Amino acid sequence: MSIVKMKLATVHAGKDQFEDVLQRCRTCTDFHPEPADRMVTEDNGGKLLQQDNVYAEFLTQLKNIGHSVGFELKARQWNHNYTTEQIDSFIHEVNDQFALITDSNDTSVMTENDEIALEKVREYGFEAMHSCQYISFGMGRLPLESFKKLSLIENKNFIVEDLHKSGHYHWILYATSNTYLKDVRKIMENLFLEEIRIPSVDGKKILDQYRDELTEVYSYCAYISEIHKLYRYIARFDQDYQISGFVPVSAEASFRKQFEGLDVQIELRDPDEASQLTPPTKLHNNWLFRPFEMFVEMYGLPNYKDIDPTPFVAVTFCLLFGIMFGDLGQGAVLLVGGLLLEKLKHNRLAGIVGRAGLISMIFGFLFGSVFGIETLLNPIHQSLFGVREKLFEVMDSSATMPLLIGAVAIGAVLILMTMIINIYLNFKRREPAEALFSQNGVAGFVFYSYIILFIVGNFMPGVLPFNPGSTPLIVLFIGVPLVLFFMKEPLASLMRGDGLTPEEGWGGFVLEEVFEVIEILLSFVTNSLSYLRVGGFVLSHAGMMLVVMTLVEMTGNAGPVVFIFGNLFVMALEGLIVGIQTLRLEYYEMFSRYFVGNGKKFTMISSENA
């Protein structure tokens, strides 16, 4: 449950080996490469490997050739190596041959039936038909009635072969001597023959002749072109060609094994030794928390030196969702359905739904609700908790205020927890001013905590061992934090050694910070009240299920159907709304206090070729 620790890996190779290194890196699943321009500086004398990728141009030419004859090229495993001269010569040869196909093809669009008829004509050989000195051929489609009239023509100077038939046409091939060609064409025109041009060359034959070699050359060019794309990761220091990147600590052995058989040196160092590089972030969580990485990634990955918030997100999301969607039966459906979809479809969102469903079951049990039936668990509650009916009656008017106060109290605890996380992270980031003086730092924690104690002390006298309304305490725990909020920027500047006086002067600073402090105070209020929605949705869920159960009673024999579809409707509609509201609380009320999503995603070099 953490961010995976990295090692900075550098592979040193000679001029004759670096392409082999790139080939190995291309299939490596645990290597995040860094562009060479981040490793080369004016001081270390390094140079970038700049070479034109002629193979990319070859690929473009080959694709254009294939497109001209309707042949889609797809890369596969190749078996031969080619020089650039061989590839260039082959492209010119194929281009010339395929140009014949393009020139001989009719520009009109041929139907499927036309293709069937032309396939039969192909058996005679297109080139042979066009090379005849005394015989001319033609083909086309005749309406069915016109085809019948062919037999009525006297003194025919032509022969006809029936090629194909559909519901409206006959496709024919006719042959005649050159002497009668003009007369025969006139007859065919009167019979409404729609001519189809017979190609001068057999494009299919030419295509079949070159298909395998064309695919082979294309596959080779595609592979070498991908290798050339990776040249941007190579830095050259005299005769030392280097590729650097990050490898998980747990994958050190497999990474070394990747280059067995090559004359290379592999150097693994601590990432801090290369201050110009920021290690990538790769999250690693156990089965329980792993699906919630999706929510973290949607907001932004944490910095490598920060902490992984996934476990905290998982716990708080499930807790808030479970409270707002508390139903033992519906939670069980979410649990089973979510976990099944996660297993079958590997869907992370389904996994989140399943885990949230478990907490819904727990709170549904505490609320005594099973598919909206509010009395089913009463005997169990009476036996376990010694209550008259059930532990907590959501719809009772006396429960409304405790429910809303409890929701705000949960929000207050979560706000304080996120402040603690923020304080820890800012000290870790070496930003003490932010950790001490900000609204989410020590000053904010003291201020907000004391406000809560002050409210508790006033509404519940005698609970606290001290008087929260005492003037010295108010000055110390409310007045001092307000001053720190106000003076945060000058104090931060002083800690950096830049002096206490603001750059814009005290006049503008005071005016700006007055409004800033007012905004901070308002944000504490609005952030706390934002959690009222938790209690609100508890009431909303209970109210919607009350409507469903009322409809069940009103519909008589159709009651079971209404019960099933009513529950499904509530689960779909309210489940979606509650999920969105819970995610909103995560992002806007919690993440915004401590999370900086400026991490760099761990990207395998192999993914560039996926």
C-alpha cells in the first residue's frame, strides 16, 4: 500500500550494441525510460543521437501502395533483414507493377455481383483477352427481359456466355470479331447493356505475387522504424551509448536478466543521485484497495516522494457511501454484483461498487433496513442491543437532528485528518511555512479543533475539563492562528531568508490578506456544512424506499413486481447520485487539503509500441 520504490538504471553499450539494447528495452515491462535530453548537459559533454528515420518514409510509401489497390498492410513477425537500398528498389518495383493495376481499373464502383462475374472472366486471363488480334471481348449486365431477347436475334455475329444472375440482371461475356465489333456494340446498347470494363491486367494476380514479400518488407520497416523512434532515449558520451530510466526495486534482477548475452554494463543508483530527474509514480496496493487507484489517477498521481492516498480514499469513500446508502439487502446486491463483474470483466469501478456495498450492508444492518423493509431486523436489534424496536429509526423526527449533527461531526473528523496528512506531507516536502502557518497546516488544525471544542463546550456544558470560552484560551487558540493566517507569506519569506517586508508593500498586503482571512473563515464553515449531505442522503434513501413500500401495498397482487423494480430503480438512481456526491466530497473537501497530483506516471517503454 505505497508508491513503488525506484532505482535509476543506466545501460552502457558500444556503438554496435546500442540498437540491440533498444530491442531488449522495447519488450521490457519494468522500465520507464527518460529522454536523453534530460541526461545531457553542457557540463558532461554528452550528445543526442540524431538520425533521420528513413524507415518511417518507407512505411508511408508502402501504405500508399497498399491503399491504391485496396490491400491493408499489417505488421507481423518478419524473417529477413533488408538494406535501405533493397527496400528502396523493391518499393520502386512494386510501385510500377501496382500502378498498372490502378491504371487498368475502372473508376466506377463495382458491386458485389459485378465482382462475382469478373471473377469468372478472370479464368480466361485478362491479358490474353486484350492481346487477341482478331477477337474482341466485352462484358456487362443486361436486364432480365433483354437477356431473353438475345435468343431472338437472327444472324448473330457474336457468342455470349452467361456469367451470373441476380433478381434483376444477367451478367454476360460476349465475343465477336473485330469486323463486327461496331455492330455488336450497337445491338448491346439497344438491349440496355451496362458495360463493365475488363481490366487490361490481372491486379489480383499481381497482388498475390507480391503480397507475402510486401508484408515481409513492411513488417521489417515497421520494426526498425520503432527502434529508430527510441533513439531519443540514447545519450552518447564519446563511444559510450547510454539509455537511462527507472526500474522498480523489486524488478532489479529481471531487468539485469533482460540484457544477458550483450556486452553491456548496467548501473543501478538511488534516484536522488540525478537531481534533474523526477522518478515516476507507480502505485502498489493490495486486493482490497487496488480498485480505488482509479479515483486517485482520475485526480492526478501523487508525487514520487509523497504518500499514496489510495487506502485513505478507499476507507473514507466506502464509509461515506455506506452511510448514505445504508440497506442490508441492496448492499448485498452491490457486493455480489460488483465483485462478480470485477472478476469477470476486470472492471475497477465494479470492484469499488462491491466494496462499498459491504459497508452499505453494515450500516443497513444498523439502520434496520432490508430492501426497504424497516421491521425485518427488529427482533435481532432487540436481542443484541436491548432496544424497544430497533437501534436507529431513520424516519423518526427525533432522529433527524442527531443524524445531521453526526454527519457534520464525521466531516469535522475527516477535515482534521486531512490536515494532519497535509502537515506531514509539507514537512516531507521541506515546506515548513505551509505546514505551520496555512489554513491546512498546524495553525489551521489548532484553530479548527478549538472551534469544535468551543461548540461542544457551549452545547454540552460540563463535558470538557476546561472552559473553552476563557479569554486567554480564545486568544491563544483562535487569535494566534488568525494572525498566522494573516502573516503566512511574510513569515514564509522570512524563513527563506528574504526578509519580512512584502514585495508589494504593507498597504496592499494588508488589504489583500484581510479578504484572504475572511475567505479562510468562510471556507471552514462551508466545508463543514458540506457534509450535511451525508445525513441528507440517509433521509433521502429512507424516503424513497418508503414510497416504494407504499406502492407495494397499494398495488395488491402486483406488489412483488413493484417491490423488485422499485428496489432496482432506487439502487440505480440513488446509487449513482450517492457515488457522485461521495466522490465530490473526496475531491473537493479532502483532496484539496492535502493532495498535489503532480506525479509522473510510470510508463513502460514497451507501451509505446502497443
